[in-house]
Amino acid sequence: MKVNYFISDIFYVCLRDLKHYLKQRVRIMATLIQPIIWLVLIGNLMSGLTANPLTLKFLDAPSYLDFMAPGVMVMTTLFTGLFAGVRVVWDRRLEILQKMLSTPLSRTAIPLGKIAAAVVQGNIQVIIVLLTALMLGVTFKTGLAGIMVILIFISLFCSIMASISIALSVNIRNMETFFALMNFITMPLMLTSKAMFPVEAMPGWLKFIAEWNPISYAVIPLRTLVTKGWDWTVIWQSLIILCFFALCFLAGAVFFFKRARA
Amino acid sequence: MKNIIEVKSLSKIFPGKITAVNKISFSVKQGEIFGFLGPNGAGKSTTIMMLTTLHLPSSGTAFVSGYEIKKSPRSVRMQFGYVSQDLAVDDRLTGYENLFLQAKYYHIPNQTARERIKILLNLVELEKRAKDLVETYSGGMRKRLDIACGLIHRPKILFLDEPTLGLDIHTRRQIWQYITDLREKQGITIFLTTHYMDEADSLCDRIAIIDHGVIKVLGTPQELKSRLGGDIITLDIALTHVAKIPRLIKLLKTLTNIKQIKTAKTKITIVTLHAESMMADILKIIQKNSIPLEMVMLKTPSLDDVFLNFTGRSLRDEAGNREQAHKARRMLRRIRS
Ligand SMILES: Nc1ncnc2c1ncn2[C@@H]1O[C@H](COP(=O)(O)OP(=O)(O)OP(=O)(O)O)[C@@H](O)[C@H]1O
Ligand SMILES: [Mg+2]
């Protein structure tokens, strides 16, 4: 019975966030168009630069677009995940969170439900990126099964990012602070990862950071699945590391959320 | 009657050494409408938030329907409905969706939820707008929806933090009606806070006046008013008959229930606990002695006088500020959409 209640709590918290998401038409349009712009614009802009044998050797991929597509998927997920905390700040601001906290709703289920909603959104958006990439001629070496595995990676990565966002949001009372904090995190995190540029082309110190950057753990297996094929060592290794991180961060998000004052 | 809420020496000290609530003790009886009356920052909301397990008390304790707030918060949460000071309804969802989610937070089965929502929508007169986004609701409609949300699980106790703040007179009356009906028909105990004197006076069975986190006085509105001495009757005797005043006073003193009689020139002031019933007797005496009256005045002390007496300031001056603060808060929310 208790377990049923807990699952139901997560479900309805998640449902509420998804209902909100589906009612934000402008935001949905923006998140749908953004990855298309990324792929079309950057992919094309760079094609002159990247279509020479030397760069392709660095990229280790059929084209820059093939190289970029997994990066764009991870980046889209990154933004979606980090947006999760905004919901906490708003709900607290509007006292809706307080109202939820005064019901028997499990206090562990609230952050988990919000993270679940972020994961669903992340998946929707990544599917859009996937379709765009397919239309632009990116070939997925591992086919439909590979895409399923990609979505598993995306879900894990999204829950990590949403957990970070929620843990950071619990004591923040206004939006400006929250967005400033998120900007502060995303830019360096993105640019120092293996998402945008091949690690072989990086200077030593950056290479070191990129090696440890959590984004890299999501990008590398995705890139392997798209451009190389079933390289099980890479896939298992990243899967275990991401699972481990996801569990730690979920626990962290729940801990910080429960500790916060109303 | 049984006490449904027992508060024992409850305190809340916020970081920065702000003592919002300072060792208050009181109890609320089952089935009564209990009011907290106090100015801005008195600690009304903080008290409610401790009783609803939203804030952890710094010291002291409270029992809500037999459950201790610190030891069994989850059981406490099943006992009450909470309607916060701000309009905590989800304006991106419809009225129906708001109620349905609230039902699910209390793990009410879908079929039961649907039935109850129908009844509640009917109660707060929102059936026609149930499928519209709350965004399109007026302030009064939102408040009514919020109250309906607080009732979805049929709670024993309803906490209403300033239920009529910022509403027009018609909507306020309507909400008073719901509150009295809930008590009459369903026996729900109601704990409300307010800064409106008339609201406390006409709605509450008992009132606690709270200021700077301390309960200054507690009792029925009638008791509180009589603490000030009672009602005051003033008689103004025609100048031509001033000579008869001493004899009149002697006669008046024979009446029971008179606490005090004073004279000043042509005026006689009588302090009594039961002015309405005394009035007839007094007038009878005056008529018998054929004394012409210039004027008769009856003044019942208002809760405002009580408030002034116990806190040293008038609540009326605060009212304007509060409305402004509330408006500012509502404006802030609009920025979102
Ligand atoms: N979260 C908080 N952190 C710090 N201080 C707080 C907090 N909440 C309330 N206070 C302080 O506690 C005191 C009591 O506040 P409370 O909100 O309980 O008053 P109130 O009687 O409800 O006032 P109002 O009529 O304005 O709603 C105020 O001085 C307020 O500044
Ligand atoms: Mg208040």
C-alpha cells in the first residue's frame, strides 16, 4: 500500500509538471526549433572547415554533422534537465509547493516526480533532434536498437542534470538568481566537454577537464552508437558510471529538497 | 466539548533571531470557529504553518486531533485542510484539474474524487467554470477554488489563513456563509486568521488577539468586549430639568446589572453589561418621572476598542497597508504570465 502511494505520488507530481509543459506552447516551439538550428546552422557552417581529411581524422566520424548530432542531443538534455529547478522556485514562490507540502504527499516523491517530468521532456526533445538528424542525412550505425539505448543514456543524464538543478533551487527564492546560477554552470560545462569538439584537438589541460566532465560520459557512448557501432566496452563502462552518478545525484536532490525550509 | 487542537508553549524563532511566535498556549474546541486576530507580522501565519507541519517549531509542541506535530507529521496532515494566505491555486491548470490533483495527493480513488469534486464545485458555485483555466478566474473565484481544494479529503479541521483578504464585500459575505455552513452541516472545526474586526466578530465563536507573537487576550467576542466594562448608555437631560438628575440617579441605581453611573452637567452615562435589555427599564423610569430627554445614545464597544486596549494600537490604521501589500504581491505574480 505504502509503495503504491509512493508511486502514485511520483506519478501525479510528474503529471502536473507535464501538463504545465504541454500548455507552454512558445517554450515547446522554441525547444523544438533550437536543435534544428543547431544542427542545420553549425553543421552547414562548419562543413567547409570540417570536410577535409585532417579534421575528419580528428573527428573520427563520417562528417561533422554525424559528430555533432550526439553533442546536440546531450546539450538539449542538459538544458531541459537544468530547467527542472525553475519549477521548484516558482512553486515555492506561488505557495503551491507549501500547499503540496501540507498534504500527505511524500516529500521524497516531490523531487523525484519533478525529475521524472524533466526526463520525459528530455526524451521528447531528443527524439526531435534524432528525427532532424535523420532528415539531414546522419546515419545511425546501430539503427533502432541503438536509438533505444541512446534514450536510456539520455534519461540517465537528464536525471543527473535535473537533480543538480533541484538541489540548487531549494534555497533560492527568486528567478534571476536561479538563471544566473544556471548560466554560470552550463557554459563552462558545455565548452569543456567532448560534446562540441574532438578531444584530440584540445590542449592538454582542457583534455584533462574534458576527461572528467560528466557531459563527456553521455556524449562518448552516444557518439559511439551513432558513428561506430556496438562497442560494448564503451557502452557498459559509461552506463555503469552514469547509473552510479544518477543514483548519487538523485539521493542528493531528495536530501537537499527535504532539508529545505518551507 | 473535546479540544481538537492543543497548543503548548509553542515558539518559532527564525534565523536572524526574529521571534515570530513567543511561547503561545491555547486550545481549540471541536466544532468551533476559532479566530486569530492580529496586525501585520503578529505571527498568525507562522502559527498556522507550525500547526500544518510546514514550519518546525523552535520549542514547545502542539497536538492536532490527537497527533503530535513533530512526531507524527504525516498523520497530522491527514487531519486538516489548509488554505494559505496567498492564492495557492495552479493558474495554468483548470479548476477541475486543480481539484483532481489535490484529491490524488490525498490518495483518494478516482471515482470518489470525481464525486467529491462535483459536490465541492457545487458548494463554491464554480461548476460552470470548472473546465476553464484558473488564469481566467477572478480573485474571488480563485479563493473559492482554493477553499474547495482544502475540503477535498473531508478534513476534521480547516485552516484558513486570511480567507477574505483583498476580496470585495459580496464575496466576503459569500465566504462567511460557506464557513458557517461547513461548521453547521459538517461539524468541521475552523481555525482562521484575519485582520478584519467585523469578520472576527460575526464569524468566530472565540478569538485570540495576537501581537508580536504573544496572545494578548482570548475569549468569545462578547467576553472580550465586556472586559472593557460593558456597553455604555448616555442620556442627555433637557436643561430645564437638571434639578431632577440626583433623584433620577437614585432611581437608576435600584436597577440590577448596572456597573457604573456618572454624571457630567446634563449628561448621565451608564455602564452596563446588557444594554439592550436595560434600555426599556431605564426609559420607563424616565417616563414615569416625566423628564424630557434631548438625546439617548447606546454604544457597544467594538473589537477595535478591545484591540486598542490590549495592543495599544488600532487595527484600522493597518488595514490600508495590508491591502497595498496584498496588491503588490498579486502584481508580482502577474509578471509571470
Ligand atoms: N520565513 C521567514 N523567515 C524569517 N522571518 C520570517 C519568516 N516568515 C515570517 N517571518 C517573520 O515572522 C514574523 C511573523 O510573520 P507572520 O507571517 O507569521 O505574520 P502574520 O501575522 O501572518 O502577518 P500578516 O498579517 O502580514 O500575514 C514577521 O516579523 C516576519 O517578518
Ligand atoms: Mg500572515
